[in-house]
Amino acid sequence: MSAREWGVLFVLCGAIFLEGIDVAMLNVALPSIRADLGLSTGSLQWVMSAYVLGYGGFMLVGGRAADLFGRRQMFVFWLSAFLLFSGLGGFATEGWMLIAARFVTGVAAAFMTPAGLSIITTSFEEGPQRNRALLIYSGTAAGGFSIGLVVGGLLAAVGWRWVFFAPVALSALILLAALAFVPKSPSPGRSGRSVDLAGGFTITAGIVLIVLGVERASHTGLAATALTLGAGLASLLAFLVIERRSANPLVRLGILRSGALVRANLVGLLFAAGFFGFQFLVVLYLQELRGWSTLQTSFAMIVIGVDAVLSPLLVPRLVARFGNGRLILGGLLIASLAYALFLPVGADWTYLAMLPSLLLLGIAFALAYGPLTIVATEGVKEEEQGLAGGLLYTSFQFGAALGLSATTAVNVAATASSAPAALLDGYRAALWVPLAAALLAVLVSAFGVRVRTGGTVTASGEPAAGDRTPVELPVSR
């Protein structure tokens, strides 16, 4: 890569690093926020879910806006908004203020992230060069999350508000670098330069209502839950009808004819549901049942950050050897094992007893995340790269919100009191949610696999030239 290409990649990796560190720092600061603002477990979950709902709910609009109005323009503008509202969250004095600030920060990330991803996929030629850039990109995201766990613990020990103030300085540096390195996007033609607002509204409403219905299932009546979920499904159906009839749809439905792309998005949704739900439970277990400090929790969970090393160094070689699809399937199986090993968690578990699950989860993330990003954008036309990135990140964030809501609902329902034994029962019951999500992801992924009897496989998962043995991988073309 040229110096200019490295500069572009540096800026975009900085942005995804910022997104990762922002989420991780908040994750370990949640108990401190609860204690200061007096939030219930359900309200505390919404501090996380508000962000991922804003992120996931507006991701498709953000991805399409990048294609229509210029990737650099969208990236720079919404990075500025991310900087502003991340800082405002630190001034919240009520739970609703913090939840509102996190929602808008998520919306900003929803426009910024697909714009950044599409800049990569349009700046680097499809094949080994793009794959390398995407694996470095995913490794940086993992590194941001890992470093965020430690930095978040340090900052929360001083005061949880610093968790929101700290990203402001990093955002400003990345913004300056973006103005210097990221080239101006070609100006799209005037025709068709409109965003499908009706489609954006209905998909966002559908996601919010479904997550709300799942979260409230444990403490509302059956009729109210069914009504909320039904309204969410109706919104999703309305979205499909609008997209079919729209002259400028938010999502061109023809893109969903690719079985590989659909599998990649569904697997991403399920993987994120398990990954975020599990971490939410582990943080509550360590800090509220075991009495660990935020800093102790941060250092305990940093082992998950092994993916920051594996993604750029080892995963490219494994992709070249086995293909994207097999790596994703292997990552999902390892994630399932990680969750299963944590099911019998006890009130007096040593760190060594927890270590296998945390380490395996980091390995699973490394194997699955980068290859999923490659496959979800592979073979997509340049003018729809923002849409492809938006679809993938919508799946990730919707899955995260759904996983957080489901684990919270089961945890609340299974916790009879605030006694340690009751808290432990609630955690053990809720831990089945991440395991079920991972196993379902394995099933979806395995549907696309055929046993290969010979020949070689290219980095993208395709048979090598001259190899007539049919191969269909779970999430590759």
C-alpha cells in the first residue's frame, strides 16, 4: 500500500478504535453509573441498549447516505456529532439524560461507521489487499475494545463521567487526521439523491419495538408483550412493502438474493447477541456479586483482547489456508464452548476457573468478526458498498440490543431477591441466552457448508482455479 493508503487506513482504524473503546469503557463503568444515578437493572441495560438501538436503527440510513451524499462528507460530519454527544453524556444527572445522549451518540456512529467501512472497500482493490485492510480494521476494533476495558476501569475509579469525556480528545485528533488524509468522495449525480425516510422510520421502529418487547417480557403482561412484538413485526413488514415500491429504496431488495450475504448478516446478528449479552452478565457477576472493583473487572476481562493480536497477525494466514467460511464456523463453535464452560459459575470461582471462557471468547471473536466483514461486502457493487456495510452493522447492533434485552429479561425473571444465592441463580439462568444464540448461529452457518473432498481454497473461500470440486461455505460467495 502507498503512504496515502496507509494514511486513510490509519484514520478509519482510528474511528473504529474510538467506537470500540467507547463501548468497552461504558461496559465496565455500568455499576458505578447505577450506584450514582440510582438505576434499576432494566434502566441500566437501556444505557447500553440506547446506544446500540441508535446505532442499529439508523445504520441502513447511514450506509445509504454515504453512497448518495459522499462517504468522506458523511464520515467527517458524523464524527463531529459523535465527539459532541459523547462529551454531553458525561454531564447527565438523571438516567433519562444519559440514555438520550447515548442514543444520539449511537445515531452518529450509525452514519460514521458504514461511511468509514465503505471508504475502505472502495479505496482498496477487492482481493488480498482489501482483505488485509479489513482484517487490520477489525483487529483495531478489537484492540479498542480491549484497551477500553482497562482505561474504562481506571477512569471509572476516578469518576464514571470521565468515561464520556475521554473519547472527546481522541475524536478531535481523528477528525483532524480525516481532514488531512481521507480524499474527497466523488460527487454523486443529482438524480436519485434522496434517502428513503419512510423505510428508515419503519426499520428503526421495528427494531426498537422488538427489543422493547423482549426487554419488558419479564415484568409486563403477556398481552402487552405480544402487542409490542406484533407492532415491531408489523413495522418490519411495512418496511419490506415500502422498499419494494420505492423508486429509491433504502435497501435494494435484490441484494438480499445472495444467500451468502444473508447468512453473513444473520450469523453476525446472533454472534453479537451472545457476545454482548455474555459480557453484560460477567460484569454484573464480578462487580455486584463478587464485589470486584471496576479496575479488577477490567484486568480480568482484558484477556478477551487476544483478538486484537490474532486478527491482523494470524487470521490472514488462516483465511488463506481455510477460507472465510470455515473460520467463521470455527469461531462460532469456540464461542459456544466458551459460554458452555461458564454455565456452572459459582459464588467463589477463582479467576483461573473463568479464564478459559474469556480466552476462548477472544479467539472466537478474532476468527469470526474479520471474515464476516469481508464476506458481507465481497462482490457488492461499488455504489452499494455503504449499503452492504450498513446491513452488516445493523445486524451486529440489532443482535447486540436483542442479546442485552433477552439476557436482562431472563436475569430479572430468575432473580427472586437480592440475596447472593438468588443473584447467582439469575446469572446462571441468563447465561443460557448467549449459548443458545451461539448454537443457533452455528446451525445457520453449517447450512452452507458442503464437505470438500479435494482441491484447494482461495482466501475468499472459493475453490482455486482448475478445482472442479464444488464448495459452498456458510458466509462466502
